[in-house]
Amino acid sequence: MEHYLDNAATTKPCAEATEAVMRCLSEAYGNPSSLHTKGLQAQHEMDKAREQLAYALGCKPQEIIFTSGATESNNLALRGAAAAYGRRRKKIVVSAVEHASVRQTMAALAEQGFVIETILPGQDGLYHASDFLRAVDDDTCLISMMLVNNENGCRMPVEETFRVVKRQDPAVITHCDAVQGFLKIPFRTRTLGADLISLSGHKVHGVKGAGALYIKQGVRVKPVLFGGHQEKGLRPGTESVPLIAAFGAAVGALFPTLETRGQKVQALRTRLIEQLRTMEGVFIRDLPDGSPYVLNISLLGYRSEIVLHFLEKRDIYLSSGSACSKGASSGVLETFGAKRKEVDSALRISLSAENTVADIDALVQGLRAAQQTLLRSHT
Ligand code: PLP
């Protein structure tokens, strides 16, 4: 029996998503830009997906731009807004624990002459709106903060920060990478206070290769790719209708169950933490107000990659950190205050409502077996 506990890296596509892909491959295979029936059929699939996302976000369908994933959404949001609003204002404020697709985009914007002010967590290891507000000044065009950190589940103070920043200066554009919070943490575009929101299909039981960017009506974003008129010219190129339809179908299926899924995942997490607390040598990063879907722990004295391979032989799948860093530390846990030996032995357990008590129990047994079988490292 497989125990998949790496849902922050990607999720298994749900039945509705798989069905949508099959339908678009076998029937609605036209190009949405074609004027004949086949084109209209594909356009209908796109419209439906857009409506499904808009309903879940509480926005207008016209405010959704489909992309190839959240990496592209983050690039389009940040580079596009910097190009539109950064002629006179040159400062961008961002948290230090963003996903690589935000951090690397910031590095590219710094090369273009933007001044990037990176905000560290406070003494208590958590983020506070006041630290962001202090950094925002007359020269700031953009602020970017993720909703939930992908490595430790930290819930960032997006709503409060964006509210106080907008109150101080409504001209500052607010961007939120909501990939790890969408359909897990309840939010609406209005409550989040973001002008731009990045989303990814494959993190919510859709299929890899489709994402979205919410752009609040009236907010300007310049394109970063050039070509046809698709997605209002902001994402030119023939749309991947099967993957977009799968994204919409997954959102349509998951949105009504947000609360019940959350309760189930919370119960699994509680069981996991209770069991881990009975073990020696386990450091548990159980953050106050963190997302129930991600738990980062350290099996002290055992290197992450060795434990991961040990667990894999028992059909238990998890990660050491961000999927994008391929096992190497992204630096995020260190930024949150983790010591070297904790980072070297970090394990990220990321849940979905598909998980069961059997997955949790198998993991705990696997970790106990690792402690009994593997040689301790000296790091
Ligand atoms: N942002 C966050 C917080 C993520 O966790 C990820 C994926 O790991 C991304 C962005 C990138 O998403 P995608 O794989 O759709 O490009």
C-alpha cells in the first residue's frame, strides 16, 4: 500500500480532473480561437474553467488569466506589475521566505534597477504586518507575500499587511502567491486584499501545466511574453485546454468540501503530532496558526535524504523541503531560525484529504524503524 505524503510538491489528479482531460483530448480538442464548432467547444471548456475559479475566489471570470503554472503566474505578476508601475517607484518589498519563482524573479528585477527590500521574520520566528509596513515608503511600487509557506506551513499575515499598506498608500500593488493556501485556507479575493494572486492547478488535484493569475479589475500588468491575443494578450499562445479544464474541474470539486477536508486533515495532523511526541529525538515545527496541511519535523541525527530513501522502500513518500530545490536546502528553514543540524535532518510531511490514519501510522512506524536501523550522522 502506498503512503503519499508529499502533497505540497504535487497532488494526485482527482477523478473530475482526469475526466476533463479525457473529454478535451477526445472531443473538445479544437483551438479555442477557431470560429467553427470545434473551436467553440474548446472555448466553452475554457469559459467553464474560468467560471469555476472565479466562483471559488469570489471574483469576476474576466479577472482570471490562465498560465502554465504558478511559476509563470509569479513571473507575470511581478515582472508585469513592475513594468507597469515601476517607472517612478523603484522599490519592491517581499518576504524572505518566498518560493524560488518569486525570489529568482526578484533577483532579475534587481538587475533591472529595482531595489528589493527583503523582510525577515521577527524575533519570535513569525511574520508581522508592522515589519512590512515599516519598509513601505513613497518609492514602493509593489509588495509580495505568500499565503502559506510551502516548507513549514507558516501562515503569513497577508490580509493585515495588505490592509495597512493600502491604507497608508493605495498606489502600492499587492501580490500574493496563494499556491499552498488555495482551497485549504478559506479566503476571497476581497478579504485577502491582493491586487494579484498566483495559483497552481497541480497543487489542488488538477494536472501539472496549468495555473492562474487573478488580476483585480483596473490593475495593470504588462505582458512578459509576446504573440497572439489569447488571455487578453497577457499569456499569448494556444491555450492548453485539457489542463485548464482539469484545473477548473478540480476547483469545482474541491471548493464545496474545503471545510470538511480541512477538518479531516487537522485530525490526521493531530494524530501525527501526538505520536511523534512519544518519540525521542524528533523536533516538531508545529507553528501557531500554521496550515494543517504541512508539517515540518527533524529526525535529529539522521540526514534527510537517507531517511527519505529508507521510507521510500516502505512505499512512504515525502520531501525534505521545497520540491524545486531537489533536496538541497532552499535556505527558508534557516531564515525561520532552524539550526544547521535541524535543517540537515528536516522532513516535510504534506497532507491531503485523500490521506488516512493508515498513512500516518505507517509513517510513524517508518520513522521509528529508521531510528533503529540507520546509522546516526554526526552533523
Ligand atoms: N509557489 C509556491 C508557494 C509553491 O509551493 C510552488 C510549487 O512548489 C510554486 C509557487 C510553483 O508552482 P508551479 O509548480 O505551478 O510552477
